[in-house]
Amino acid sequence: MNQQPIKVPFLDLKAHHEPIRDEIRQAIERVIDANAFAGGPFVEAFEKDWAAFCGTRHAIGVGNGTDALWLTLLALGVGPGDEVITVPSTFMATAEAVSFCGARPVFVDIEPVTYTMDPARLEQAITPRTRAIIPVHLFGQVADMDPILEVARRHGIPVVEDAAQAHGATYKGRRAGTFGIAGCFSFYPGKNLGAFGEAGAVVTNDAELADRIRCLRDHGQVRKYHHDHIGWNARMDGIQGAVLQVKLRRLAAANEARRNHARQYARLLADVEQVVLPVEAPGRTHVYHVYAVRVSDRDEVLQRMGRRGIACGIHYPIPVHRQKAYQHLGYGEGSFPVAEQCAREFLSLPMYPELRPEQVELVATELRACLDELRPRSHACAV
């Protein structure tokens, strides 16, 4: 069967940027006029706005979300011989940041409903070498932070939130990134708040930690040509700061549009027993960076949706502990059964603020049709 033209793209950044093109152009021109390209006043202005949005005292703009995690761990003193606990159901960057400190990633499985760190499995992973815990707010929902923080407090271990997919998500009324000692964000273009390239940020209420991260992001300089530490070039550039400041003003409305799309998907697919829908846990506000359903025969469904003109995605088909790069950790198949089953079944449906209701309806209709074609092999997934 021939591939049909794309009727619903997985992501449409053109539609996202077109209404604000003139405002962004003006913001970039101000950066050009000021010649403030590396750090500088436009980054500082965004940092102030991002801290206010998140509800923290400090925000530190960096080059990308990986830098945010890595520099935070370095600033906390994580180094060779240490261990950092996180989850295998995440993008590779979460573990990479640990490895580039010289430390060892240690994984715990995820909850089968929220797909975030299972607090009941956390304590058994702690050893005398554990130096940090990184819960991942996957797909736009904050992990169950109260029990995670309780375990961490008992053991005196700092918690660093990977909030790269959770811009504006809340847990019991507080925004992602504000629970641990620091929260780390990516502003990759497709994120809920996306830059015009690479950018990231760390938020924290700890002034000393903020100062260390600021120093590390700029070659370890305390002032120009005075290097107290071995750092890195991880500065946010001025154009990204200016663009992000423009787009931040629209983030709350964009998140609400995503939530509306999620509610529509849920209504249209509620009676499809072959689909496991995402769940917004009580006390949390999901911002649906990704709308991931679970289906059997996922790869076949993905191909059939593509042939019907619906662009879907997969997040993430290989858990981190099963990646070739981490074979040396010694985790085998079955080490984290929930994460492994989810990796086989996650199917990400189109999700972005500019989706139209008729597009959401078309996605749901075509998904139903694909699953009907595959009966009786497809069935409700469970772990």
C-alpha cells in the first residue's frame, strides 16, 4: 500500500511560529543591535522570567538540557566512583550526564500508570555510593515527589529533577523543577517551551549551587580570565534567551491547548479496549509534551498509521539500560519489566498546541481503524 500524504503531522513548528514571527524577528534584531550574543542581558532577562514562572529564586541558562543535568551534578560534587539513581525510561541524556561526571547510573523501574520513577523501588537501589537521585517527569507529568523526597531525606541524598519534558507541569500546586535541590530543563525546539536551536536551564533556590553552576557554565570563571574551577562552555546564547522570553509569555495557553487535545483524545478513545491511555494522576497537572498511548503490535500500528497519513512517533523504543552504550552496567532483559514492556508498546500520537479538533478526531478514527484491522492480535496491554 502506498504512503498517503501527511494529513496530520506529528509536530508542526511552522504553525507554532507563524503567529509570532514578527515578534520573534524584532527580538532577534534587538540582540543583533546590542551585539549581546553569548550570555548577556537577554539571557539574564529570560532567566529572571523563567525563575518567576517556575517559582524559584534562581534560574541559570545553559546550552541545552544535557548541560543542565551535567553541570548540576558536577556542582553537587558528583564524580568518579559515585552512583546516581534514575530510571531507564527516559532519553539517553539523563544517564549521559551521570556518566560524564565519571559516575555510574543506577536504574529503578517506573510505575505502570504514570511511567515515572516508582518510589517503592527507590530505597533498595541506594548504596553508600549514591550521591544523587534523578526522577524524570516523563512526557509532561511530574513524578510522585513526596515519597521520593522522603526516601532522599532519610538518606541525605540530593534530588535533581529531570524536568526536560515538564515545562509548567504541577504536583500538588507547585511547578516542576521546584521540589529537589534543582530542576533541569531542555528548550529543544519541539519542547513545550522551545528555543530556535539548543538551550536549557537549571532552576534552584540554593544560592551557592546557582553560583557554582554559573561558574561551571563559563569555563569555571569567577570573573574574566580568573578560573577557579575546570568548567565548560555551556552558556546560553543571547538569541535563544530573547526567543524564549517571547515564547514564555504564551506557554500557559499552549499547555492548556495540549490539555484540551488530551481530553479530546481520551473521549474519542475511551472505549477502545486495545489502547491504554495516559493517566493524569491525582494532584498533578499533566502538560502532555508527548501523548503516548500503549498498544500491542506497536510497530505494525505505527506503519499503518503512516500509510494512512498520520505521523506518529515512539518514545523510547530501547530503555537506557538495554542500550549498547550501557551494556557494561550488566543489566539484562527483564531487569526492569515495566519500562521494558512500555518501550515495546508506547505509541506517541500527534500533540502540539496548534492541532485542530478535526485533526485530533482524524487521528483517533484512523487509530481505531488500524486496531480493527489487527484484531484479534491486538489486545489491551497490562503490566
